[in-house]
Amino acid sequence: MRLFLLALGLVLGFAATADAADYAGAISAYRRAHGFPSVKLDGKLNAVALKQAQAMAASGSVSHSAAGSFSSRVAPLRKSRAAENIGAGFLTFAEMLKEWENSAGHRENLLLPGMRRVGVASVDNSKSPYRKFWAMVITD
């Protein structure tokens, strides 16, 4: 039984990483379409994004401070600049990304010059009217 649970955890972990890789690819495609270089999926930034999405899902609210201040969450992981996009209520990443693209501040974060790494995560909360919470962290 323990081996089965370990295997299940590895499968679920891989699925989350595979999804995040797809999300990073979509962000890179958007950046390239606007003349900016691609970003690479970063496991540490993914963990920061996941912690933020989990905190928002647990509280049922969309807030940049749900998991603590942004600057304290990314301080050890960035060289000079970092940004965060959050959102909720969109069931697919394509929908969430489109919303970010259509929002001036979020679009600015997606297209920050010099960004090289990204982490993206989502967490479900079926008890919340939002149902799904998203977080993206991008840094140089």
C-alpha cells in the first residue's frame, strides 16, 4: 500500500510538473509573439506559485498577500526583478492567460523585459465560488 501511494504521488507530481511546463510554454509563446525572449520553467518558482495558490484556495480569496508578502516569498530566488500574477475562477490555463493578457497590469508582468524564469500553479477549491485559484511568478 505504501509503495502504491508513493507511486501515485510521483504520478501526480509529474502531472503537475507537466501542466506547469505547458503553462510556461504558453507564456513563452505569448512573450515571443510580442518580441520578448522565452522563459524557462523553474521548480523553485513553481513551488512559490503553488504555495500562493494553495493559500488563496484555503482562504477562498484572491490576494497577493495570502501566502505572505510577495517580496519575502521571492527574495532568495530573484536577481533583481520579479512579478506575480494571480487570479481565480478560470478553469483552464488558457482562460486565465487570456484574462491576464487583457489586463494592463498583468500583461505588463507577462512582458517584462529580461525575465528568464517562471513558475505557475493552480489549486482547486470546490467549496469556493471561484473553484480554481492561479498564481504565476516570473523573474530574471
